[in-house]
Amino acid sequence: MSSVAVIDYGMGNLHSIAKALQHASPEVDVRVVSDKQSILAADRVVFPGVGAIRDCMHAVQAAELTEVITEVAQSKPLLGICLGMQALLSTSEENGGTDCLNLIPGKVIHFAKDMQDVEGQKLKIPHMGWNKVQQNQHSLWQDITQDSRFYFVHSYYAQPDDDAAIAATTEYPQAFTCAIAKDNVFAVQFHPEKSQTVGLQLLKNFLHWDGQS
Amino acid sequence: MSLAKRIIPCLDVDNGRVVKGVKFVDIRDAGDPVEVARRYDREGADEITFLDITATHDNRDTIVHVVEQVASEVFIPLTVGGGIRKLEDIRCMLNAGADKVGINSAAVFNPEFVKQAAEKFGSQCIVVAIDAKKVSATGESDRWEIFTHGGRKGTGIDAIEWAIKMVDYGAGEILLTSMDRDGTKIGFDLELTRTVSEAVSVPVIASGGVGKLAHLVDGVKEGKADAVLAASIFHFAEYSVQEAKEYMQAEGIEVRLT
């Protein structure tokens, strides 16, 4: 039986993610864990997170997880979700500038203020709700229709230095990177655990992923 | 634009049971919030909101169990409102599987609570629910005031200023209910909705007064709402969520069809 570790470092609703993973693949052993050994013992790792990036980075450091996450990012399938995606980049604009894990070179930036849609209507921040995801070729999109809608809630987004790391984009109103992929690391800005059928399919694909693109 | 306007069915829950009689033919127990939530999820609801109207504190735990059960099989965002007064209440709901909490009267009595809640849990899970009533006389320029106790008690607080303040304090979303329209089925207070939506930077959910599908369209087009919430039209199976979305799409509104 394969296993997946959901990293518990005090940031985010881990139960939702654990339940969704279990629902997506009932045969997988899903564990919500916080210690290094348990994380490294799992076949796959999910790095979730909601809230503010500085709190997130502090929590990662306080739990002494920086090295573990770095090790996982080099050795086994890793899925970053929301803030767990942003934390993988080099730096974030949030909280006056915050250093992140630098596992994917790039930065995290705020949506422009005073954005408008094509009809001139003000666009709200946070970007909240179901938006279309334009996929680039990757095995984690298997059996998910192009332009499917996933659930987002965020005010900052990742901008990787290398365009080859962009696994999907979403428009708000300009296209931004909503998924990144680099070797055995995949990360999404949206919440697959809250994106109904398509979200569960993505989780299922991750739970069967060998870490190759 | 590709972000969909959201449709959010709302369930009033008292002691763990859906309050208003539901007449769905395809579910066994129409009073079971888990079954009703499951149905709304199947129909394509974008989120589900539970309003806990349980009067006694002792029975509060029942809503937690409801959320736990729903969250273990319905994978869309869940919001719980009603009786959220302490940080501990929020922690409890989030742990049960809620994604957001609605704070209403506790915000009016202690605005700092919203600030603390947003700092602790993040703005993304803090919805400030505003119950507003028009207080301007005919001929005067429109003015709405915040009411508490189900619309019975005025507070003297201007609704628009209040919405701006709550966003400033960290609200990630505003759930705006017109107490004049609630239960009337004559449509949203569009002036109120538009005024609030244009005044704040965060998404606004329009609520109160939906009686037919055209009202949902008006809420988005004229009210500039980012999401629309309704209870009875879905509850009594007058329309399904799916029908509502198809109607909105035919009217040129971007929705998520599953």
C-alpha cells in the first residue's frame, strides 16, 4: 500500500486535504504528520498552507521542516497547495518581502490594484471562486478536461523565472501561473481538495504519480 | 474574464436539522443537512453555506458534527455562520472541515474580533455577514443601517461605512443581506448590493429576496455581486442549482457548469 504524508505545521485545514486524498484514492494510506521521520517515510508528500507567507515560513522553520521539504523536493513526488506552492518560490512580496524556500526560482507577487475586466467592472481581490485552468502538458492533468474550473482563493501568485516550469495558467484578467512543475515537484495555487470532481481527479493522479512529467 | 459568478445555496440548521421543510423527491431524509448538501453538490453548487440558528448553546456541537460529515464527502467550499463569537468557535469550525466562517453580530458588538480572527486564521476564511435595512425616507438619498437580532434592532451604523471598515479589519468577503427583502421573494435590494460591491475591494455575496431565477441575474448584472446566495428557491426544489446556472449562462453570465 502506498502512503502519502500531509505536512502538518499549523497552517491550514489539513483535514479537508486528508479527507479529499482518502476519497480520491481509498487504497492509499493518508497520514497527517509533522515529524521529519514520518514525512520522509511516506511515498508522496503534500505541502498545504493558507494564510500569510511570513507566518507560513516561520511555522516551517519553527517545525524544523526546511531541510525535510528540501529533501523531499529532490527525492519523491511533492504536491504544494496554495501557500504551500508560494513557499516553494524564492521570495514573496507579501509582508513587506519574505524569503521562501527557493526550491523553484522565482517570486510571488500581488495582483495589480484597480484591475478591471473587459466590461470595465472592478476585479475583486482576493481572486476568489471557480476559474478556468489552461493546462500545459503534464501527466497530473490526465483525465481532466482542458479549461476545467478549479476553486481559487488568493491575493498573491507565483511567477517562476523559468517558463518551462509553468504547468498551467489562469486569467484574472491577465494570465498568471496557477500550477508549476519541476521534476518530481508539482504545485498548484488553487485548492484541489475543494474543487469537486476535477480536484479529486488531480489528487488521484498525484497519488499515482511516479514523479516524472 | 473567466472567473465564474458563484451560486451558493444556504441551509438554515437548527439542532442539526434543516429547518424549512424540503420537498425533494430523490432524497430519503429531507431534514438531514448532509443529504441536502450532497444533493446541492451534485447539482453543481459552487459553495454551501450553513446558518446555525440553534438557540441554545448546549446544542451547538450538533452543527460541528454536521460540518464534519458534509466535509468528509462534499469537496467544495463550506461556510458556517451563526453563533461565531470567539476565536475558539472559528478554530472549531475550521477543524470540523469548514473553509470559512460568517461573523455577524459579534462583529457589531466587537469589531476588533474580526481583526483578531483575520490575523489568526487569514482573511480568506473570514466572511463578515451584514444585515442591512433601508432607513432613508422617500426622496432622500439612499441610506442603509446595520440591524441585529434578525433585523429587529437598529444600531445606527451606516451599512456602507461598515462594509468598508470590516474589509479594512480583514474581512475576505462580505455576505450582504437586505433585511427589507429577506423572505419577500421580490428580488435583491440592488441599490444596496451595488453600492456595497463598488465600495469594497473584496467579493460581495448578495442575499435576501430571491424568488425567481431572473433575480439572480439582476444581482450579478445590476447589483454587481460576485456571488448570489439563496435558500428557499433551491430548498423547495422550485429550481435546481443546475437550472439556475443554465439560466444565468443564457443571460450572458459566466458560471461553472459541471
